Amino acid sequence: MSLESLALISNWPVSTAAAAVVRADGTVLGSRGPVEQRFALASVTKPLAAYAALVAYEEGAIELDEPAGPPGSTVRHLLAHTSGLAFDEHRVTSAPGERRLYSNAGFEVLGDHIAKATEIPFAEYLRQAVLVPLGMVGTSLDGSPAKDGVSTVEDLVRFAAEVQAPRLLDPRTVAEAMTVQYPGTKGVLPGYGHQNPNDWGLGFEIRDSKSPHWTGDSSSPRTFGHFGQSGTFVWIDPVAGVACVALTDRAFGPWAVEAWTPFTDAVLAELRG
């Protein structure tokens, strides 16, 4: 099967784009563009970092509800963007659990916390815990666990298949990562404005009833994933039974807001058809 809807990426106003759709069993239903090319992920780094954190939790190196970050904050708060840390600064702007403050700083604190607990630099822990077991040979973390990952569509397809049918983690752990943490918390979804509620799991953003949103109008409320300011996204729709990866070399902006939703709707319509 080759998804004709993926050809829509050729109309995007970018120099280079690659995309693919994958089922839980790893079957790639279609791909377009240079799927082996490495792209900067920006915040699509976060789901990878979160998955490594969940491995550390299952290994017993950390607990989700142990203190981490600002006073009163835990690993869970950091993963769910409710620690109270500012977006890109290591300063506290609210009490833990009060608001959904999307925070790169929070993921950097999380990476430091795991590195200290495991006595392994976080980039190396991510490599050993997630990248090597999944065969993600084109992926690396060269800086912040919030935004400095580099990867390929080929590799992220492997990751998206893993999240749909976990082998590295207990499926119950992944189910919790897909479950809303601190329900009813409101906040800003970068690029899409204030959302009430602004639902988030453990390192994964949850679509629910958000509007506007970067996934499709026809995406199920259970859809979860992440997008990045480098013009990248990964979404997983458990109702449709597929995940989609798209990587580009143009920064997120109005072009992406206009292009991504109809693209996702076209992919889902073709799958349903």
C-alpha cells in the first residue's frame, strides 16, 4: 500500500520534507521524501527524552513522584509541564501543578536529574535505553533534552511503532504517558494559543478537544504526540491505529498551521477509505 495523500508534502513551502505512516506492527504504509536524511527535531526531541525517563522509572533509577526541579515539583510535574518553571529560563513562575507552562527548562532539569540518578550523561542514557534497542542509528542528542535531537523519518517510524506496541516498556507505563496528567490545567500551546484545558500526558501532548490544533480536524481526541519549531511532528492516533512522522527543514510558522491539518485529514481519510 502506498498512501497518495503523503504526496501533499511536495506542496509545502519548504526546501526538503519527508514523511511516513506506520502501523503498530512496524508496517510502513507509505513514505515520501528522503526518509534517511537527518533533520533537527526541535521539540520532537521531548517524546524521545520522555521515553528514556520512563525506562529509568521502570529500571528503578527514579520514581515519577519523587522530588525533582523547583520545591514541591516532581519528575511527573517536569514531564507534564506543570513544574512551574518558565519556558526557556530556569526560574519559577508558578506553583507546581497550578498551570501548564510549556517548559524547555523543565526537560533540561529532568535530563540532569536522570543523569545524576543513573550516573550516565543523559544523551548517553537515551542512546542506551531507547536509540540502540530500537535501531535508531541516525538519531543523536547533541545538547538539550528539550530540543537538540537530530533524527530521520526512518528512525522515528521505529519509535512510533514502539510507542504503539511497546517492547522497551510495560504497556501500562505507556498507557499512563498517554493519559492526561493534572486534568483541567490550562495553558498556552506554543503556536496555537491559550487552551482550556491544555491536556498533556508524560512527555506527550494529548489532542483531546483542543482547537486550533496542529493535528487534523478528524484526528481522534486520543491522538497524542509532539511538534517542533523546526517544522517537525509525530502524531499517534490509537483509534486510527497508525502514527505519522513528518520532518522538514523550515522553521514552524503560519505555513505549518495552514498545511499540517489538511495533510493529516487527507491521510486519515485515505486510510478510512
